[in-house]
Amino acid sequence: MVNDRLHIVCGNCGQDLKESGMATWEYVPGIKDEETGETIQSADVLIRCDNCATIHFLKKYMKEYKDG
């Protein structure tokens, strides 16, 4: 097995967002309707560049996974 070499840089200022202290990563859980169980908003991960304050959402780059 090979270790990953994922590079995540801010598209606005070019800051390496994997460096410690240069980005804030946050998981935002999905929201489901309690009555119907229908997904109102799917989960997302956002990354805020601490250099220029740009917020990047990963949801737009991922395929949606549906249970069942």
C-alpha cells in the first residue's frame, strides 16, 4: 500500500491547506426530515483558508451517496 499524496491548496491565495494552522476543517452533518426521513440537506465538509478566509465546500466535488 502506498501513502496518499493529496494536495489541497486554496484556489484564491494558493496557501497549502494541509499545513498545520493554515486551515479550519469542519464537518457539517446532513439534515433529514423527522417525519418523512427525506434528506433536506446532505452532509458536507468545509475548509476555511486561515490566510484569506475563503470557504471551500467539498460537496460539489463528491458524488452523493444514498443509503438503501
